[in-house]
Amino acid sequence: MSKKRILFLGETYRADAITWMKGLEEFGDFEIVTWELKKSSVGFSRISRLFELLIAFFKIRKIAKSYKPDMLIAERTTSYGFLAALTGIKPVAIAQQGITDLWPHNSPLYIFKKMLQDYAFKKVDLIHAWGRVMTNHMQKSRVNMNKVMELPKGINLDFFTFSDSQDLQSIQAIVTRALEPEYKHDVILKAFAILKKKNIPFTLRIVGDGSLLKTLQKQAKELNIENEVLFKGRTANERVAELLNQSNFYISMPTTEGVSASLFEAMACGCFPMVTDLPGNRVWINNHENGILIPSGNYKILAEELQYTFERNLWRKAVVIRNRKFVEENANYSINMKKIAEAYHELIIKKAQ
């Protein structure tokens, strides 16, 4: 029996997309071909992106004619999701990547994006909500909830292994988010500057790259913590897992959050999570039970909570052990991707009947 074919519309360099596709190949025995938009959606490139969207339909149809996919899947419920719905190929599954995918809210294209999303919601066969916060938005958007599959892709627990040898003598913190404004690394640096003034020993590893690298390096120097802050740059997944195992705190302070694979990875590896108090994080973190929720942008509270948790070693160790079990039960890649792959095969069979 030949493999079923999937045409994937999305940005193939993204870790989430890679996880999604690899999971379908491994657990669904699918063959996948990809297509993605080339133009940036930032700044003046937005105009070129809109033009590219206009001709994308014909490019996708051309690929579909030669590849003959059994199914189409797409990242996001706006750009790629709209294109997937527009092609008329069946069945189609799309995934909401953020709380709404309609970001930023003050964008002049907000209404346009909402129209694209509403069309996609109506026309596709399956809609992925990687977490409850996405489901809530879909309900408010009056989506047919029979189409919605609420389940995170999960993470590879054989790869992100648990480390029980946590450093109890110093804070070994890690940040694994892109160095972009929305992730608020500046807030994290200010918090650690407070800890240094209190003579609390720490190392802060900042993993990843982005437009703010030089700005953040300069800030670390101005705050007199450049010797304690290690900018690791773009890092391979294998090395990220190693760095997580060397850390005892995971910190993430974004201004918005959907379902964070980075949070799951950190919890799986034994890092105590400290994240922004956002709806997307509240689904997974109960404040002062299995992590700490920090008010957005409040570096003073972040510093206070870091010190509080660092000084309670036994409690922290018990929390990270429970967190590993939680991830095993709720975000296990091998279990969740099998369920997603089975749902796709059912859609394909239904279409053929």
C-alpha cells in the first residue's frame, strides 16, 4: 500500500512545523511536500507579501496537480489557512498558532486577516487548537467546534530527558526564546541585575538569535552582569536539551503566548518555570504550585520570586519531578502525534467514500 501524501503550507524552518511534519512521517507513514511564502510580512515587505498571496493560489494548484496530495495541511488560520481553504482540495486541516493568529491587534490589516480567518474556519475539515486558550478564541469566533481538535503536538520525551542533578548552590537560568521585542529579554536582564546586587550567585544562558542581540549585550554590560550572562546564539536542538539539563530555572517573559513547546521542553528537563502571567500559560502553570506566574513586564517581582524559589530547594525539587510527570501525561509527542495522524487518515478515508 502506497504512502498517503500531504501538501504542507507553512514556514518549514520553524521548530513547530518541523515537529509536526516529522511526527506525521513517523507515526502516520505520510509522505510530505512543502510550500511556503518567501516574502516577509514585516515593514515595507508587507506589500510584496500581499502580492505574493494573490498569486500563491495558482502556485499551490500547480504543485497539487503534479503531486496529487491526499490531504492539505496549513500553519495558521490566516495566510496559509486561507490559501489551503481556497484551493478546494479536500480534506484540509489548519492550525491556529497563536491565541488568535490575528496579531498585532492594532494592525491596519486586522479586519482583512479576520476575513481570511473566518473563511478558513468555515471551509476546512479540521482545525487544530494546540491548547485551551486557542479553543476559547474559536468558540468566541463561532467556529463549528465539531471540527476542532484540542491537543498539543507535544515534545519528544526521549530527547528532552529529565535531569535530577540540579545545582542547589546557584541559580542556573535559561531563556530559549527568540531575541525579539515581544519576548522581553530586557525585563529578565533587569531582574538579574537586582540579584547581583544582593550577591545571589547565578548564570543566565540566553539561547537563540534575533534583532535585539547587540542591544541586549549592551544592556547586560550596562547592568554590570555581562560576566554572568552567556549569549549562546542560534543553537541546535541537541545542544538546547543539554543546556536545559544544566539549568534549574526556565524563564520566559513574552507579551503574548499560545502553547509554548519551549515551556514543555524545560519542564521535561527539570527546569523550574517562571513565565508571564498570561492565559496561554495559566493552562499549564498554577502559580506557586508547579511554577511562578509573573505580571507582564514586572522585573522586580521576577527578581523576588527567583530569590524566593532559589532559597527553597526541597520544594523546587519536588515541583520539577511533578512537572516531568505532567508533561509525560499531557504533552508526549509519541502519543499525541499518533492521535493526530489517525485523525488525518480518518479524514482521507472519509473523503474517498
